[in-house]
Amino acid sequence: MVPAAVQFEAALQVIARLHAEGYEAYLAGGCVRDLLLGCEPSDYDVATSATPDIVLDLFPRTFAVGAHFGVVLVAHDHGDSYFTTEVATFRSDGAYSDGRHPDAVRYTLSAEEDVQRRDFSLNGLLLDPTTIAAGFSAKSLPHAVLDHVGGVADLQAGIVRAIGRAEERFEEDHLRMLRAVRFAARFGFEIEPATKQAIRALACKISAVSRERVRDELTKMLTEGHALRAFELLDETNLLAEILPEISKMKGVAQPPQYHPEGDVWVHTLGLLAQLDAGCPATLAWGALLHDVGKPPTFQRGPDRIRFNGHVEVGVAMAAEILRRFRFSNDDTRQILDLVHNHMRFADAHHMKASTLKRFFRLPCFAEHLALHRMDCLAGSGNLDHWEYVRERWQAMPEDTVRPQPLITGRELIAAGYKPGAAFKPMLRAVEDAQLEGVIATSIEAMALVTEKFGPPAQA
């Protein structure tokens, strides 16, 4: 990770070079917004009147990854690696036939014209770095900002507002609807009424956006520390029903009050999302969102109480389809499905054999399972007895007792005269069970157990 101060200095050097050649250049977009909010920007982008071919010539190491849209990356050395500053030419965009990219761009010398094409007023701000070079305070910073879109006032009022006509901005890039939700949740802002109404009206068009882009926006919402508000806004703007109908269907699905006094499955799930910290693992966040996805289709109101028979198995299948739809990696898919599959097992921990409990602890990233169960309890009855029991046992159990070296392998079975085949698996499993239970501790005892349970090797 390149320190923000290093990225900031690099951006200033880019701007200074452009100024020296007679071009306008400003810090632009999210970094200006974050500086005004008193946050440390994650990166610094530059907007300039210089065209891409000029930027490519001015700097020794560049990448024309988005030159067609007026974007060039300027590279800077950092130790054994490098990082880049995005430099975008002032431009005016044409129509967006694909709902993502302009069909054509027209370069302009006008910074004011350039910001009109951006998404939201809070991202349409420019900052003159010559003021920064002399030093600045948070109080004086707004006076150095070039604000052609009312972004400073919207930041002060806590509003996410589309620049110009909201419908046009969202028709240009449908993903902006999700970005409006994410920004509002992240900063604790409200979505301006006309902007919110445009999202509601166009929500169905989010299906045209690639599943990967939608996944990435949702993951940011889940892991930025404001997941509860983000999903409330997704619901209010009709986006939730379009992108995650399985989650939307949780609303109104009652739960037994003796176990879930908080309310229906939707309220319970929001209770988990409220506990997700900023920077939490994405797999844990998605596990929290999907852990009860199987409850709506398994809802049954019996004579004694509400039941969700088989909701874990159904939930795993539904989660697998959702993760496939959003093109999650195989590793992330396995972990999220593991979380969904095992989230109810904590209730059985007090009665598990030692071997079963140790195998439970072997689940990859077991700390995430603990975290999910704790959130699940706190969003429901609040009873942490099972969580405390499992956590104490897990923390107290040495690693070499959870994953001991095998007493025997297939090699020893072959040496003893057993014929290789499918029978080896239950033999080795029986040995490992006995080892985990503490019944046997040597290879001699292991071979004796195999002979006792499975008989001696067949004579040739």
C-alpha cells in the first residue's frame, strides 16, 4: 500500500509539470470530496486541459489504458514497485448506448464543461493545488475549490445529488444508481429526492450492468462499515428487488418470537449487517447477508411454532446460485458457502465428540465462523452461551491436537498387506477419529485398530 502522502506528492508533481507547460490542471473528484470531509483520500486523480497525446509525451512512463476516453495513467516509482496517478483530459461525453461508456468524447478546454458529465455534485469538485502548496486549513480549504455544480453546499447539507438531470446521469451509466446508495451510506447522507426518484424509476435497468461491477459495489457497501444503511437504501430505491430478490423476499417472513424477538428474517439480517465493521472480510460480510437466505422458501407455521425445516441446505443451494450469478471466485464461494452451511452447528457443540469438534475447528478461517455466529446471536435472542463455549474451546486447544500428524497413511496399510482401494478411506478415517478422541497415540495402536475393525489383510 502506497502511503497517501506519497500519492499526494506525486499528484502535485504531475500538476506542476502540466502547469509548467501552460496547461490547466486540478485535483479532481473523490479526493477533493474526501479532503473537504476531513477524510484521507485513497488516491488522487488529476483533471487537465492537456490532451492524452500531450500527457503521454510529457511523462517518461505512462499507460494509455483509457486514452480513448481521455484517461492516461502516469507511473511513479515506489521502492521495488510503482503506482500511478490517473490524469483525465477535460471532456464532454456523447451518448452512452451501452449504459456504461460514452460512444464518443469531445475534448474541451473548459473545466466547467468537464464537471457537468460527472455523476454527483460531491464528486464534481476541482481543487487548485497552488493553494495547497502554500499550506491550507480545513476551514480555508473550500475557498480553494472550483465548484461549478454546488457540490460544497451539498457536502455541507449531507446530500447526494446527481449533476444535471438525474435520469440522464443514470441512463449514461446505470451503475451510478448503486454508487448513489453507497455514497449516501458511507457518509451518512440523504439521497436528494429527485435523484432518489430517478433511481426508483430506472431501477430495472441495473440488470444491464455486468454482474462483476454490481458485485464489487455490493461488496464495498457490505465492508465499508455502513452495510445496514446501504441495504435499507437499496430497498427504498427498488434496487434490492432487482439485484438480490432472494434478500428482498425476507421481508415479512415471520420467525418464532421465543428465538427471534427482533422480528422477521429481513429485520434479523439487517441486525447482522449493522455489526459489520469497516474493513471486515468480504466473505464474512456476504456470509452474514446470505446465512438465512433459505428461510423464506422453507417457512412453515406449525401447530406449536414457526419452523424452517431444511433452511440450511436450501440456503446453501440458493447462496451457491447467487455467488455463481455474481461470478465470485472459487475460493470466496467455498468460504461463503461454508459459513452458510455451518452457521447452525454451534448449537450442537456441547454434544459433539472430541473428534467432531476438532474437525469443526479445522474449517478454513474458523474465526469468521465464530464472528458470524456471534452476530447471529446478537441480532436475535442475544444468548451467547454456544459462542462462548466454542470460542473458549477453540482458543484453548493446541493446533497440534486439532491437526495432529497422521499415525498411519496408505503406505503403511499397503506394507501391512492391505490392497489399495476405496476401503482405505474409512480405515484412515477410523484411525484419525480414535486419534482425535485420544484413544490411540501410536502407529502400532493404529494398525491394531484397523485389524480389529476391518479384519486382517486378505491373503494373496
